[in-house]
Amino acid sequence: MSFQFEPLIPARVGFDAHGTPFSEQYDDIYHARLGALEQAEHVFLRGNGLPERWRGKPSFTVCETGFGLGQNFLALWGAWRADPQRSPRLHVLSFEAHPFSRSDLSQVLMRSVPPDLRGLAEQLAEQWPAALPGVHRLEFEGGALTLTLAFGAVGRLARQVQACADAFFLDGFSPRKNPEMWTPALFGQLVRLAARGATASTWCTAGAVRRALSDAGFLVSKAPGFGSKRDMTVATLRPNLGRQGERSAPSDTVLIVGGGLAAAGIAHALALRGQPAVLVDPVFAAGLGGSHAGHCAAALTPLISRDDDLRARLSRAGALRALHRWLGLAHDARPRRCGTIELALTPRAGEERQEALRSLAFPQEWVRWVDRSQASVLAGVAIPHGGVYFPDGLLVRPGELIGGLLADGLIRCVPASVACLAPQEDGSWKAWGHGGGLLAQARTVVLANGAQARETLGSLRDLGRWPKLAAMHALAGQVSEFAPAPPGHDPSVVLSGSGYWLPSVEGRCVGGSTYLHGAAVAEVTRQGRATIADKVSALLGLDVATVLGWAGGGRGWAGWRAVVPGRLPVIGPVPDASGLWLACAYGSRGLTWSALAGDIIAAALHHEPQVLERDLTQAIALR
């Protein structure tokens, strides 16, 4: 599936002569002048048989073709919240080609919503994401209500999203002003996303729209319209179409093999959905964060590329999920949102990064260029280079983070090694330890044990089927501590380039890192420290001897990275092995992929709209 980058053009606030929100891009109003919430209730809720249709179901999914200012979502949320017989979970997937900024969205909603919905509108505005292309996941009501926003052209993104929708709100601008929202191709994609018995409704009664819906597979009819409109369109999917899948949320325990960032991210995502997990790894003998014991600090920073390639898009998605999942953790586990400056160490590199930022047109609240003077002010130390500034860059204490992610009563950690994993006739899996004892039995197993996943899966399947996994290998590497923090060189932001230099944690600055192919052991060495000092000196504009001279006693941390060709992670189900999943090959970006992988797997298990586009899930799949 091809991808061609298109800069996202945000909406601008405007109002017509009647005070109704107005789109300058499409020369059309956002909702009927008699009221957005009244229109939403009549056309979209009643038109889809709500609230009655979600009653008795464990979950219900709505897909909306134009989010606009969110009034349909607020009306739906309010109706679901007020219904004592509501489904336990409600999922909403909505497209928007021109999202509003957070301030503009809040400004319009606060002046238009009634008092009983104002609190919901405030929650929506508070979580509203930056105008970045791709899929964004918002959660409300303790996670019982999810809003998955697809920012970009609906014609492209409709092919990319993954969901099983029970109802469709067709609410783009008029076909004459915005024909892309009403095409046969789009309606065909909606059928791909539809559950058995799915319904659709819209205020639009244009003949071409009704025929396109019918041709796509809907039984189309008219119903009384809203306000001055005599009719509206309602539709039901033909009985032979739609996806029939298990809709109840699983409650059985998931077995996760692994004890690092990958395993913790998955267990945390499952626990948030009320599903227990048992993790098996010998590192738990050293505590919940034992896999990173002694690892003082690390950083999570997204990537950019001029064409917004797969790695950049995945990195952005991973950083956004981490922000959403981790900033609410307890103090010791919560990352520090300090920002990152990716320094351009040569003039040519600076020109290329600035050109990339101009092409991407990302909002400055997410990323922007800073010159040498601005970088020095942000960092609080003298910086010899300009660079790309990510305000949401995170400073993380890996051991504490893992411990925080696993500190849930639904998660059990077993300090043992899995010697044998085998499928059973009843569809479950059993894992035995080296002593022959049964460690766990589960219907779902996730291999999140780094490079060892290759051996574990290789004992079950011929790896020749999956060259990517067969080629997976481990790289050793180290980071070095410099303590006490060097006076005048302790930055307040993460500095990155060919290496990185982190703000101090408990008086210690961390520099990194090394990459060693073919190493027999992962260990802290004097040569590794010299390599890191060379990288840090380039970032700070100092000579290597000065950096090496900073006290530290040779302290640091060493570990392993699992890598496959292409350097993307491997996340997804194992073909022809029901209930078996992989989450490995995180390379040097374990922090980037941890929360994202957890939500990818948990969303699939719990029948939610997926948090990632299809071409991205295919890029990280085992194939």
C-alpha cells in the first residue's frame, strides 16, 4: 500500500452572518443553523436507532466521516452517558481533513454547548491533539469511551483505518462543496469497516449519494428530516455483508514472555482494559524493573523525515502513545517532559532539517527549528549548533518506568525462564520452566523477550517462512554516567545527534551510546566510555579530553538490542498460530515502541478501532 505525504492544513475559525460556524475551505457551514446538537440527536442518533441499539451489547462502535467541531461526538457521548442500559464500552472513529487547533475548538464549543455538556466539551478540548497527520487515540470515562481520530484526507485514510463499525454518521460538507466525502469508493471502504447489521444516516438526500450507498451494499430509504429539510437518508447494510466477529472483551489471563519495556507496555495496556497478565522472565528476581537495574536515565524522542516515511510515522505514533500513557504514572515512574533538541552538527545538516520542517508543515507545538542562540536558552547551557526542537521529548528512568507499568494488581511477574512453549488441543498454550514445572497456561501468549523470541518461535515454526525474524540479531551497547553533573554543562533538555547527552538525574548526567556487533557479552568498558565521550564532545563543542576528565568512576549500564533488517519493530500475530503474538526487535527505541505495541495488541484483543494505520501495521507485521 503506497503512501504519499500530504501536509495537513488546519481549519480556521469563522462564522456566517447568523453566527453559525463556517468553513472557509469549503464555503459551507459546519451544522444546521437550528442547532448542531439538535441535528445530531435527530439525524445521527435517532437515524441509527440509538440509544436502543447499543443496549445489551458489550461494546458499540460508531464511525463518523467528518468530526468538525465535535458536536456529534458530544451528543453521542451525552446520550450514552445518560443511558443506564448503555453498552459498557463505546468506540468512535472519526475522520477530519482539517482539524481545528485546541484553542479554536475550545473557543467555539464553550460558546455553543449547553451547560449539561460543557464538562464533556472541556474534557474533549483538554485532550485534543496537535494537528499532525495520522491516527490519534483519545480516551474518556476511564477508558470506557474511546475516540480514534484520523487526521488527513478521508479518501486515503478510509483505506488505512481498521475497525468494526455498528453505525455510520455521514456528515461531511455538502456533496457540491466537498465531493470526496460522498464517493462510491469511500462508501465501499465503509462497507469494509462495517459489522453485520450496520446502519448509516445522513441529512443529505442527493440522488447520487443515495445511489452510491445502494451500490456499495446498503438498503437505502428516507426518513423525516431535521428543521427545514423535509427528508434525510437512512440505510442498513444488506444481510449478506459485514463482519461477524466476537464482540465481548476477553477476561482470561494473557501470558507474556519477557520482563523489559516491551512486556511491561503490553501488560499495562491490558490491565487498563481490565485484563490480567502473567509475565515470565528471570530478570524479575532483581525486582520489577530488574531488566534495567542500574540504567540511570534514557530518552524518548520522535523522528522526522522530509517525506514522513514509515519510521518517522511510527516514531510519532509511539511518542504520542507514550505521552498519553505515561505522564499520569506515579512520581518515580513518570517521565520528565523536558523536550529534546536534535542538533545539526554541520551547516548542511541544518539546511536539510529546516527544509524538511518546511515540507512537513507540522505545528510548532510539536516540532520547530531553533538556532544556536535559541537552543542555548532552551538547554540552559552554551550550545554550538542549532537543531530541531521537540517540546514533548521525554527523559525516562527505565527501571522505575517498568516498575510503575507493572504495579497493578492484575499483573503477576514470575522470575523464571520458559524452557518449552506448546499449543494444546483446547486452543490454549502451556509454558514449562527448566525444572519441568508448569509456569502458566493461557489462550493468548505474547513473545516480548527480545532476540530470544527468535529461538522461542523457532522451536514451534520454521523460521524460513519469515526471513525478517530469521535475520534478527542482538547488538550490545552501553551508556556512561558522568557524576557529579559537570558545572555549566548540565542541560535542561535532552541533546541528541550522533549520540545523546541527558539532563542530570540525582546529580548524574548520562551520555550514550555504543553499538557492538558480534559481542559475546554486554558490558561497560573503557573503550565504550571513550566512544561516548567523543559523541558528547561533538554535541557540546568541547574536546574529548575534557569530557573524559569529568568524574564518574567508570559507571554506566550495558544491555542488548534486538534488531531486524529495516530496523522497525516486529509487532503482531504469528500466522497459523492462533493466540500467539510477537512484540520484539525494538532496537534502540524500546521506549518509543513500548506503549504503542501495548495498545496495538490490546486494541486487537478487545475489538477496538486500531490505533495505527494499516500500512504501518503491515510494515511491522511478521511477514
